[in-house]
Amino acid sequence: MKKKPMVAAGLNFFLFGGGYVYNGRRTGHGILLIVGVVILRYAEITLFLSGDKRELWYAFMAGLFCLQVALATDAHREAKEISGKV
């Protein structure tokens, strides 16, 4: 079945693992990432609201952004491979 690479990339960017679930290849991996991001977001919000160590929060956000870009790129590549566009 053909997969749209931009849909997979968008899902993985905004919901870690969503693109993998959409692609259907690494569904278990995607579900674990979705659960993990819920825990990460809870930690992020707790850290931000505490008001302490804002520098740590900025570093945390930068790291999460890099992870989002990497996961989106990977899901995009995988969807292209599934659709035979590689």
C-alpha cells in the first residue's frame, strides 16, 4: 500500500512515533515512542512550571526539537521506501 511521505513525516514530527504507526512497519516502536513522548512532555511541563533551572529547560527543548526532526526524516524515508519511490 502506498504511503504519503509528508504525512508520515508530519505525524512523526508532531507526535513521536505516529509516522511509524501510519507506515505500519515499526508499529510497536511507534507506540513506545508515543508513550515515551507523553512522559517527556510531562517532565518538560513540570520543569518549566517549577521556574528553576530554565537553562536546563532550554537545552531539553533543543534536544527534543532535534529528535523531532530526526524522527520526521526517518519516517519520510521509510514511507518513500514503502511506496517504491526510492
